[in-house]
Amino acid sequence: FQLFSGHLLIDGSQKSQSWFDGHGNARYWSTGCDLQLFHPSKADPEIRKKYSNGRPDLPLVIFVGRMSPEKQVHRISQLVKLVNPPGEPELCRFVLVGPGEAWQDIYDEIGHRPDVNMPGTVKGEELSKAYASADIFFSPTITGTLDLVFIESQASGVAVVGPRAVAVPYVVTDGENGRLYDPLDMKDAARCIREAIPALKKLKAASRPNAEANFNWNKVTTEAIEFYKHTVRVCADRSSGNV
């Protein structure tokens, strides 16, 4: 890694990894999203009614993503059963958005439940309406770095329940704009959803301001450009013998 003059990290947790030891020019750079497309004003009562299977009065939990095994999506089935166990009043409804090779397996297990809606692929304006019409975004995924869906959901004014892993804690402050659970532990995730529901007004109110402050494109592109300028200056100083 010493061959490089700078490292722009899209996962802030990478900076603590051993291969960056001794490298002073390493910075965390968050991605951004379209804050006009993803906005709380896109909330649509008809979309909420549709995706809640006719129960818009219940909190709506949304998952958006590719339904592939490496995304740990099969754990969603366990979560749904823990949050809404048989014989007890439903706490919420779930809409699971996205295609993938695991879709059919998940549908076969929970897709016929009244508290689950699995529309498959949703894009563009309808996706922005789906986000904004929900109350909680949930993801079981601990692979990758920072999935864009965490930022899109916050931009839409939705509380986030995500794993305390990779870059998620850089987006979600536990108890402020969402809840963090122990990675891969669906019992703990269910606890977080149960605790988030009575606090939705507070959690949702903090989500959009966080997205506006930290994940708008002007801010993140400016940070990237400034990092590259700084790195070029470092290289020039080294070449001239000033470092």
C-alpha cells in the first residue's frame, strides 16, 4: 500500500484495518444520493395501503435490495416470524422490494403471509414513493461497504434498523435516527424494531436532516475533489524534495 499516495475509503471502518497503519493520507469518503428523488414528500397513501396489504394503520417496514444469499437475505424470514409470531397481534407489516435468486425461497417461506408483500423489482418514482411511505428500513446485510439503500431511506425520512457492522454506524446513530443490532442476530434485530416503533416520530424526524447534512452530492463530490487535490500536492512536494 505504500506504493500509493492516498487512499479514499468508502467504508470508514477500513481505516482501522492493519494494512493502513502508518499511512497518513487515508480518508473516509461517504457516497451520496439524489435528495430530490428520495424525499419525505413522496409519501403516498395509496402506495402505503398497497404495500401494507390493506393495513396502512400499522407501521410499515421496508427492505430494498438484491435478494441474493451473500446478502444474508434469508434471515429476513426469521425476522418476520420473530416480530409477528403466530397468535399475537401484529406489530407491523413488511414490504420486501427487489429481485434475486433467493426471492422464490423467501416467498415460499413467508410470501403468503398477510403481513408480507413481495413486489419484486420497483424502480424510479415508485421506489421513492415506497421508501417515503414506509416507517422503518431494515437490512440484514453485513457484506460490502455502505449500501446506498441506507442513505436513500434516510433521505426519504425513514428510520433505519441495521447491523452494527461495516459502514452502517457511519450513517445510523443508535437511538437518534435508527437502531443498530448485533450483526446476523435476528432476535436482537426484532428487539430493535419493537423498540423503534414507539419512537418512530423522533427517529424519522432525525433521518432527513442527517442525509441533507452528510450525504448530498455537492458535499461528497467536493470532498473527493479536495482529497485528490491534496494528494497531488503531496506527490509534488515529494518529487521536489520538500517532504
